[in-house]
Amino acid sequence: MGVLSNSIKPNFLGLLKCLNSINWFIVFFSLINLSVCIYEDQIGKFDWRQTYVGRIKFSQFDTVSTAKKIIVATEENVLAALHLKTGQVVWRHVFESASTGNIQLLHVTEKVVTVSGSNPYLVRGWDSATGVLLWEWSLTLQNEDHVDFSEWWVQNNMLVHMVPVFGSHIEVTMYNLFTGQNKGSSAKLPAPWCNDGCILSAPYYTCVSGEPGSKLLLSLDVTSDAVLLISKPLSDYTALTMSDGSLSPLDGNSVIPGFTVDDRKIVVIKNNQFELLKTGVADPSASVTVIDSASGPLVLQAWSDNGFSVSAHVVSSGAEVKELRWSSRAARVPEPELSAALCSRSARELLACRILVTAADDSSHLLQQDGRVLWSREEALANVVAVEFVELPVSDLDAAIESEFDQKEGSIWAAFSRRLHTQFQQLQTLIQTIQKGEVLQEDTTSPLVRDYFGLHKIIVLVTDVGKIFGMDNLSGALLWQYYEPNLDSEGAVLFTRRSARHPPHDAYLTIVGKHEETGNGLIISLNPITGALIGERLLHLDTQLLQVALLHKHDNEKLHALILLDKDENVQILPGSAAPLVENMFIYVAERNTATVQGYAIIYDGKSVVAQKTWVTHLGGGPGAGHRIVSTARRGRGERVHSPGRVLPDRSVLYKYINPNLVLFVTEGPDALHKDVVVATCLDAASGAVVAAQAHRRARALPLAVHTEHYVAYLYYNDKHRRTEIATMELYEGKQRWLGAGAAFSSLEAWRAPSVWRHAYVLPASPSAAATTTTERSLTDKHVLLALTSGAVVEVPWLYLEARRWGAEGEAPSAAPDVPLPHDAALNYNRTVARARRIHTAPSGLESTSLVLVTGLGNCTTLHNYTTTTAPWPARAAYTPRPPAWSPPASCSSPD
């Protein structure tokens, strides 16, 4: 026994040591996050997300950190770090909205320093590698008269703040960058020559002053202890007969203070003296900066003239640097602006440069010295104003099969011959594929054809800057893009005038907006699959538009015509051959500021189409009440209603009031007793009749409202209880149906008013967007989707918002007036959406599935695409607010 114990003991101790090593091994790997878990019912519902930062306002290369980055501050009040090699967002901070988060200064050295706000200002320091906040202090100016002209920069670890008082003096104050301690009292430098045409090229403040013919170029170093004014005649640098004396500062963090005169000459300031460079401005639209290199400072220019060109010259001699000279006619960079540039010498003594260019279409491109584009970012997608989901065409094989079965006429032998012809074509395709040597393998890219369940679509997006994109909804990849600089996209609307279901005719989509300068109508017609212009192509109208409608009937080519109502109440129809198809058409025009709604009947008199004004309604208490329209909502085009009634507990049926012409208007106006009052009005847009209305005292309306089937919902802020509330109204005909089954609803023959159920609920969150679910046949229950300011997108079953459940016959009221928002109701689980402003949905071929796109406006935008299941609890779907305010009924359309 003792011998056995001695032989086992060493092995047992070795086993313990081995297990101890394994335990440490397990603990080590448990500290590494190997997976990100989500709820089981959310698996596969979050398809993709794209993060944007907005148009770049300031940018600098971070050359201190180990991982090279570009630190950017944008016009959307976003501070972010972009990876130098890929352009992906490394870290990002979304500042406050509006002027409170406006970034005034970006300074990058070992740390990143920002100045944001508008009196008070916030000065923050950030770690460039991680984006962690290091310090923060605030600054409030006592005199707010001239804060709009404030200038900021950093010099010798001091934050310099300058405020010019035109025609009088310049106030300069310096603060410790880290603590905010004031260096002393503000210095007031006399400057009676300063005006609103002056520019800052830190630390010099430069102006053109004097009488025509004897103008002077003046500049002052505002941080110098000795006041030394640089003064030279403007005629030394430009011809006065051809000059208006306009100055423009150099772009892209110029290493030498300087400016351009009349976009022709380049002047720098050295040793308190003006120096006219031998290099002139290459093009009046060129962006000019001075960058540092191993061989000395270089003048770098970029411009677009039938392409994109870049050139560089030595500052001292004016000699051209051939390594930085290239031109490309294929590149499309409209109105380029040099945001930042970094040059160095490689091991082979070759010049290596990285140039960040921002274009007028809000795109950003990182270029190499040979003109190669390293990466591009389409920041226009940070401001999406209109969206349309477009069906894809079927494959050639499916189209041949459909055409085969569509031909009903003919004998059985003709059908048999068509079948043989189709089979022969398929065999030919297979043989050609084999002869070309193509390997039959799974393709990683999804072909642009319709899938069996209708989940694959193209998303057409119109952005605020006038750039139009075609996007694959499965991957988020950009398929095509089209930029129209003259498009004023405010209030732009999209119409799918022909889907891809009618081969050989292509899909047809039209964008209606305004001209940027004249305000007249601007129409863009294109193929949403390829992005090519078709039909009217780019059409400039000679008049302003009041309203645009889509004709409900199509012509022989399956194309729906556009009906245009201009400001003179004249009607145009595109194409003109569709005029005889106009019948029983009604549209309305709503004036946002006066809350006035006007209705028109569109009539074809045998020769032309005319508009007759049929009714006028003043919402919110009549004309002069001071109300304005905050939001509108209407049923979606082509929305179906599956069930005409609702079965009650006593087995009776309560029939829904289904009015396709019903529009919800939410107005807000002053009240002598209750400060502000919110009025929600359900208006029949065909007859002008007010169907239902509800007023809320001491409240402020939010631009969030939804309308589907027989109920509406809208949100407002209750000033009395200081909380956000959601109010609902449900409309019913009663227990007896007004019309027979299948009979068409007529607004002009309605003589009974529906019964209206109303109620309001407390929403324990701050929403930024709201909508209802969308499915193919509306078989599933409707739900409301809310995008919250916290970044979550949650869905609420309509059961929780029903007005009837409060005291309805045979139904028990809810225990609490609060709307429950459980965490498992979030569509995006832990992937928050910053500043979500709009959610757009489209039905798929599956009744249980809805396609959802979430876009944001403001500080940042993230694009999400879900394929969500409308099962028992939270039905996954989406909301669809319309870009401006107008959302007309089925027989109307959204105005311009």
C-alpha cells in the first residue's frame, strides 16, 4: 500500500499544477471580450450601421499618437478622429445642438483643444488617442454686443480671444489654456480702420481701408506687446481699376500667415512685412494654403475646372514642385477646399504627402501626392431629407418565365413551343457560362434583382446639399450618386412613377424640389436602379410650385403622371399626353406660418387641366389667431386596411372610420390665459370638413405625428407637469356600417360624423422621431416606433396607446397612464443611434417583415437597416415622417 501511495503522489501533484496553469489560462481569456451578446429575439434584425460626422469645418493631422489619425470638427457639432489609412471613425463626441455646441476652434498638439458654444463658451481638452475628456472650463463674456465676430486661436499655451469693434478698436484677451486663468485685463488696441471685410490670419488682423483709388492694406499683430501697424498701398499688390479689395484667408492650417487679394494674388506676412509671392492663384475658385515640407514651405492649390487639379510651388522661388502636380478629368470634386495637408520625405528622399480635401457636395477625400484617392467619406448622408424604397427588377430568367405565363391567348401547342423556347434559352446561357470559364460559386455580392421574399430593395436618398444616392438596403453599399448643385432640397419630395414590375420599361423615379437661386421648380427624373437620367431628365421650370401630386392612373407605358400646381394656380401635367386621365383629383396647399389650408379640385375640361379652389380653412382658431402648423400626418400611399372593424368582447363589431383623405394637422399658438395651446385637427382634404379636433392648454407641440388606418397619434410637451405626453384619437363609424362591403368612400357624400375616442399618455422618455409599422397587406397589428434622444429606437404596441381601453364598454382601464418602454423593445439593442431624426419604412414580401431605415440630422447620423419581425410583442417596423410638414391623403400629395 505504501509503495502504491508513493507512486501515485508525484503524479497527483503534477495534475494539480497543470490544473492551476489551466485556471490562469481561463482567467486570462475571460478578460478578453470575445463576443457581444444580444437578445435572442433580436438576432439578425440589426443588419448594418454607418457612422457619419458631417461636413468638415476644422481638421488637423495627429502626428503625435502612435496610430496616425486626422482630428476633425464638423458643422454638425461633432468632434471625431478618423483613421489615416481607412477613414473610419476611431472615436467621436457629439456636442450640444444648435449654437450651444457650435465648435469655434480646434487645436491639435499633444492634446486636442476645442472651444464650443456661444457665450458662455466651453473650453475642453481631449486625449487624442482615446478621445477622453481631460479638462474643461467655461468662459462668459460680459459684453455680448460683438460676440458674433469673435476669433479664437492658441499661441504659446495661451488661448487668445479677439473681438473687433468695427470703426473703433480691437479687444484682445489671453487665458491659460489649461486652467482658464486670465493673463490680465483685456487689451484694447485702437483700430478705426477695421471693418466687416477684415480677416484673421493669426496673429495678424488684416483689413483694406481708405477711399477708392487710395486704398491701404493694413495689418496688426494683436498679440505683440509693441503695437506695430503694417501699412502698404493696395495698388502695390493688385490693380485698383480691377480690384474691389476683397481679402480671403488661406485655407488648411497655413503654416505662414497670409491671404489672397481678389482671388488673384497671394500675400504672406514675414517679419512684420507684406510679401507678394511669385506664385499667383491658379484659378479664381482655387483653395490656397501654405504647407511645410523638408525642402521648405510650399504653396499648395486645388481647384476644379472640367476635372480636379492640384499644384504646388516653392514659396521663396516660385518654382513648381512636379511631384505635387496632377490633374484628373475623371475625378468629380466640386469646389474643393484644402482642409489639411501633411508632407514629409521618405527613406528614398521622395516627397510623400497626404492631402485632405472637402468638396461642395460635403464629401471628404484623402489624396496622395500622385493623385491617388486613399479613401472617401460621403458626409452628405449626415443630412438626409427624403427617402424612397424602390423595388428591384426580376432576373432575366424570371422575366422570361413571367412573360411566358402572361401570354394567355393561343393553343396548347403555342404554349408548348414557348416552353421549349425558354428551356433552350436557359441551356444557351449555361453553355456560354461554361465556355467563358466562369466558376459556378457563391457570389459574395448580392445581384440587383428581386429576391423571393422581397427583402432586397434600393434606397434612394436625397440629402440637404443636393446630392442623391442609390443605396443597397442589404449591405448599405452606395450603388450610384448624382449631384445637382442647384437643387434646394428643403421640402423635396420623391415619387416612384413606375416600379420595376413592368418590363421592358425601366423603373422611373422623380425628385421635385426648388432651384437654389430662383426658387422655381426643379425636377430630376432618373432610373433608381442605375442612377441614369431618363424622361424629363433635369427640368428647370419657369415658375414656383405650390403643390405636386401623383396621378393615380397610369398610361399605356405604366407611367404615372405628375400634376404641378404653380403659385398662379395654373396646372401643368407631365407628360402632357396624360391630361385626359385626370379624374376626381383633389389636392390641398397648407401655409405653415399662418395655419391656412386651401383645397383644390383638379379638372380636365376637354382641352387642358385646371384647378378650382373649393374650400379654405384656418386652423387653430381662425385667421389672426397666431397659430402655425408644427406637423402633419397622413396615411401612406398605397396603405391597405385589412380589417374594416374591431370585434368587441360582447362579439359585436365596431366599424372603423376609414377615410383615405383624412389628414392630421398639429398647430401651436399663443393663448392669453394658458401661454401656449396645441390644437390637433383631423381634416378631410377633399371636402375641407373638420372631422375631429382636440386642444391642449399650456403645452408645446413637437414635430412628431403619425396616422394610419382609423387612428392618429401626436406628441407634445406638457408645460404644467413638465413632461412629454403622447395623445391618441381613434375614429369609428359605430356598430352599424355606413357603406356596403367593397363600396368606395366618398368625402363629398359623407353626412355623418364619426365617434371619436381620445386619450393622452405619459411618455417616460424624450422622443426625436415617431411612426407606425408598415407591412404588405396590414395583416399584423400596428405598432408605434419611437426614436429616443438616448439613442434607442423602441417600439410600442398600439394596445398600450389605445384611447378606447380607458373606460370602453366591456374593457378594463389600464393600471397606469405611463407608456411602458422595456429594454427588450429596443430595435437597436446596444447600438445607439445618435440624434435620430427620421425613420423610413417599406413593406417586404413577407407580411411579418418590415424594412426600416433610421437617419439622423444634426450632430451625427447613423444609418440602420433592420429586417424586423412583427410577432406577438413589439412588432418590428418603423416610422415615416415626411421631410417638411405636409403629408396629404391618398388623393393628394405633399406640397413643395
